[in-house]
Amino acid sequence: MAETLRADEKIALIKEQLQEVLKPEIIEDVIKQQDRPLVIYWGTATTGRPHCGYFVPMVKIAHFLKAGCKVKILLADIHGFLDNLKAPIELVQFRAEYYKFVTTALLRSVNVPIERIEFVLGSSYQLSGKYTMDLFRLSSVVTEHDAKKAGAEVVKQVENATLSGLIYPLMQALDEEHLGVDAQFGGVDQRKIFTLAAEQLPKVGYKERAHLMNPMVPGLAGGKMSSSDPDSKIDVLETADGVRKKLKKAHAAPKEVEGNGIISFVEYVLLPVSALKSGGQGRFVVERKEGEPLVYTDIESLKKDYEADILMPQLLKPAATNALIELLKPIQEEYLRTQAWIDIEKKAYPPPEIKKKEKKVKDRGSRFPGAAKDVEAKADGHVEGKAKDQVDLAADAEDAMRKLDVRANGTG
């Protein structure tokens, strides 16, 4: 397919649906002047469970491949650990493996040829001597202020932050050089890290790269879709009932298009995925109890009908729900037939330990009823067993007085 596209068509497809492109002249030089495939990398820190928002970069990766690009996917395991311990060091390896299973299944579901993707584990080269030395060199020219500013929208911000949050953006910049790419692709929330890379890499002798940014799809509750907020996103392994429940309570005010997570999901996932699967124009179908279904092939028509209240939330939500359930179905079927994926999920995201409240044992001695386990009470009142002497007071009154050491002149 890429061979049949002209250079301008390749560039247009690479830029399609992106919010911003930094240094587009680099892309044009590689494709037009150097006449070779553009090499792009997309990285993901292997932290929380991947959600349906991951379809957005998968669609763009499909576009890149269609345009003849070479794509590398970085499973950034060390980044996950550095980001305020979002991925504990004990789970980093397992989560990276889980992410590979998920991203592979997502790509297959949108008809992406997996054999043209190169997966790279961050720790496979980020622990080398050369990379470490480059990190030292870069840290000598980047100020604390600039490093903190670069990671502000990506690295979790806390009071009295650890130094790992400052190292994170420096490593992401260096990855461009060590992965040997022409461009880095990511969400627009990473713009400050991209800017840091463009400004600082030349200071240590490395070339500047292009940066491609897709818009951030709003979460179901409004705001950013986040792996750490279960109400804002839908897991790729979410059950059909779970999808229905979350989309039913998703934020979708009538006539309001801006900040509407469901409409954004239709725009950046459902319509493009439909187009990739059909090999033609995307379709989003909204069934109605009365009248013919509403069929949308472009997002502008859908938005126009939503603002006019022709397409209402009570129609949009069920349509998006059914489309998403169908989209997730082949991924979940692949999961159920892949035992290695099932096994690694348990290791990557073990259920939290439920600590049982320990009952405080009161030491009431051995003479209260039921205290001694090595004795047995008989029907006539006497006891038998190893601890018989500890609980048996006496055979008669005289013996009892002796055992209790009660003297004739003793006190009561």
C-alpha cells in the first residue's frame, strides 16, 4: 500500500488526526529528499492496566505503517518505576510482558500487521554503560527547573518529590537517540518533554527529532483518561456488563460537544477503527426505536446532530456501548485462549492482600471454663487429661483446703 502512495500522501496520512507536529520539515526531508521510510517510536510506561484510550495511538500506528514508516514500540519498564513507583520494581518485568500482550492484541484488532512492529524493552539498553554516561552528560546541561517543568504533565506530582521524577524526562529524550529514530510520537500531554528533547539533545551532540502529538481523549467522567482513575476509563478486559455500566453513567451533557468523552471516543477510535477494518470509510450506527437508524461517516455530522439534539445522550450512549463491546470482543477472546497472557496478568496485577484483624488473646489463666485444651470435663463434674492437675481442685474438701493453702488463721 505504501508503495502506491505519493510522498505528499504519505506525509498527509502521517499527520492525519494529529493535534500538533513539531519540526515537520524533518519528516518531509526523510520522505522526499532521502526517499526512505520514516522511523518513529511510541513509548508507554508499563504502569496501570492499559485502557481503551490506547486505541488512539494504535490507530495512528496503523496510519504510520500504511504510510510506509518503520515503527518501534518502547515498553518503558524503568520509566514506570521512576514515575513515583507507579510500577513497583518487583512487578516491572511482569507488567512489561502484560503490556506487550495487550498492545499486540489491540494492533491485531485494527488490522495492523504485527510483523512490521519492533517491540523494545527499555531496560534492554537503558542499563548500558553508554546510556548511563549519556544520562550523566545530559543531566549536566539540563537544570532542575527545566526537568521538573518537562515532566509536569506526565510524571505524578507530589510534595517533596524524589529525584526519579527529574530523571524520567531526560531518559525519554535520550531514547530518541538510542532507538535510532527520526521522530517520536505521543500524546499532546508530553509536549514539554518533546520540547526538552529538541532543545537539549543537540547540546550533547545528538540531532533534533520531529515530534508527533495526538490529542488527549477525555475520560468518561470528564478530564483526562487515566489508568489510575477507574471511573474515567474502560479496561480492555472489561466485561460487557462493566462497559454498559460505565458508559451509562459517563459524562455526556445534552447538546454539549466539548469535553464529551463519548463523542471524542467515536471521533478518535470508533470511526477510524471502522475505516481500518473495512478498508474504506468509517461508519458509526445509532439505532432508534422509531425511525431509521442514524448513520455517521464523519464526526462533523455527528457533532452537528448532537448540538441540535437530534442525537441525544440516550441514543449516543447505547450505540457507543454496543460498538465498544464488539471492538473489545476479539481482544478478550484472544486473552481467554492465551494461557501465558492469563498467567502474566496475575503476576503483573496481583490482588491486594486483605489483612485480617488479629484478635487480641486475653490471658485469663488456666482456671476459667474452657481454658485448658488438654483436659476433658466428664458428666459427673470431674476432669481428665494431661492438665488435669492444673484445673482439678481436689477430691474432697480437705484436699481442696490443702491445695488452696487456706490456713485456719488465714484471711478470707
